[in-house]
Amino acid sequence: MIGITEKRRPSEPEDAHRGWIAPTPADAVEAAADRAMAAAERAVATGTATDDQQADVRRMDDARTHEERRAAFRDQD
């Protein structure tokens, strides 16, 4: 969280500053989603992603926080 002396703009999310520690996955399903997200992002970065992995990563484009990215990744309409 933000220290007493550190100021942030109202538009900035709380995780925009050093010292913030991201929450760990709450259960095995979230942990598996995090591993799959990382694998998909690595595959996109190296140019070896499947169409599904590319679509998964594109869904996460507008998410700001890790939790939003995880929710977008898991939401496969």
C-alpha cells in the first residue's frame, strides 16, 4: 500500500507504486490460471502461441490489475 509520505493521483490504482505486494492465488484453480496465463504470454512473446493462446492474451489487454487480467483470461465466452 502507499506509505504516509507517498502521494498518488486519484486516477492511479493502488498497485501502481513500489512496495505493493500482489496477492497470491486463493486456491488451486487461480494458481493454475496464473500458470496458464504466464505460459500464454511467453508463447505470444516468442511467436509460438496457438490461436487460443493469442485470443486469451488479447482478452487481457485492457485489464489493469492482476486480478482483472486473471478474470479476463478465464472468461472464455
